[in-house]
Amino acid sequence: MQPDQGGARRRDMTETVEATEATLIARTLAGDMRAFEVLVERHQGGVASFIWRIVPDRLDREEVCQEVFIKAWRNLNRFKGDAAFSTWLYTIAWRTAISLVRKRRVDYEVFDESLVHGTEDRGAETVEMNDLLDDAIATLSPEERGILTLFHARECTIEEIAAIVDRPSGTIKSILARSRSKLKAQLEETLR
Amino acid sequence: MNDDRLDAHLDRRLGHVQPVLSAGFAHRVTLRIAGIRSRTSPVAVALPAGVALGALALALGFLQILVGTGYIVMPELGWLSQIRHWLPAALPALVAAAGLVAIDSFLSGKHVDR
């Protein structure tokens, strides 16, 4: 490869990595798979942490994540930009994950956290609290875990969550309140 | 435990935990898509071809009926006047070809639904 070609390629890759979401979407629709790869890299963490909380079987999780991005690529021409791209992705992720969980009729109690690595404070008290919280979260239904994750981890608004899971805002508020009271009751009983 | 404290714990636990996807995840997604795209092309060609063949067979069948019932008298225009002779043989061949292409499209479409 000529040195100037290498430079041009590096410049092109830098431009791709720094491109705006709208540009990346347009380039993907024009057939540029490198642009789509950058979109996946940008959103894989968020989608994965969402999927991880809904799908209990760790062998299924990465497969579901791949499925989400492949569906996104297939339907990208339907993305009109009315909502954020991440919201649209979470809608696909929600449908894919919930459909798998319903199909498998998995045991909600079996929830493996072995692949989840925290970046938070690892003090003994925090670790203990995190373990208790994980155990409590694992007893919630996949729907409750997903909605809780969208609200607390992805910082989605009630309206955004309602659009993602296709339920009225009032229902989302009730599910959040119910999930919180279940967690609170469980934690209080454990800490007693 | 009060609500604010629970919220703070949930924000921290759910928000700061990042699952570790295996290395090269994004690249593997695009590789799978490349595989899907390569399987998509035969469908993209076969489906319109099947439809076109089917339409041609239908048109020729209609022409055959019109010629057979005498509604159309084939003019003596060189090779065109020979149509009445090869129509009966060409029709089943066209229908069979359209059917085969349609089956092939259907089977390929089982793997690719784009």
C-alpha cells in the first residue's frame, strides 16, 4: 500500500468514527458497512446492559444483542428520526428480548451475573449492597427489570419508555412503583 | 430504606454496570450482515424473474385462447405467424420455469427475510 493511500484510509476511518449519528445512518443506507460498525460500537454497551437485565440465560444474551443490531440494519430505512436512534434501538431490543424470554419460559429466579463487571466503588459495604440488590432485582419479572433498567441506567423518560415498550405512560409509572416497592420490601427483609 | 436511597442504589447499580461483550462484537455483526446480503442477491434476482416469467406465461396463455377460439387471426408476418405452432409447447415450459424460480425464491427467502 502506498503511504498516501494509508494516510487517506486513516483519515477516512477517523472521519467515520467522528461522524454524527445521522451521517452514519445515511452512509449505512448507502451501503457503507464501516459506518454501521461504528454505530454498533457506539450503542453496543447500552443495548447489552439492557439485554443483560432482561435475558437470564447468559448464552442467549450476546446472540440477542447481535440479533438486535441485525434487525436494526434490516429496518434502518424505516427509522425516520422522530425519536433518538438509541430509543429506536431499545424498542427493537425490548421486542427481541421479551419475545425470547416468553418463548423459552425461563426461570426468572436463575439470573447469572457472572459476566457483569462493575466500574463502581468496590468497597465492602457497596459490594454487599450490590449483591443484595442484584438478588432482589433477579426476583422481578423480565418486563419489570427491563423497564427499571431503562429508567435508572439509560435515563429514559417515562414517555420514552412508554414508546419503547408500547404501553401507556400510566402503566409504566405503575410498573416502576410496583417494582420499587417489591425491591424495597425484599431489601428490608434481608437487612432486618 | 427510603425511596431516595433505593433510587440512588438503583441508579448506581443499574447505571454503572456494563456487560462485557466478546472482542470484535461490532465486526462480527457486520460479518453476519455481509453473509445475509450475499444470500439476499439470488432472491433479488429470482423473484422478479419468476414474476416476469409467470406474467409472460399468462399473456401467452391468453393469446393462445384468443387464437384458438378464433377471436384473433394470426397475420402472415414471417416468424410472427409461427407463434400459433410453438405456443402449445412454450407455455408449459414457461409455467414450469416460473414455478421453479418461485420455489427457489421461497426456499432462499426462508433464510433471508429482508
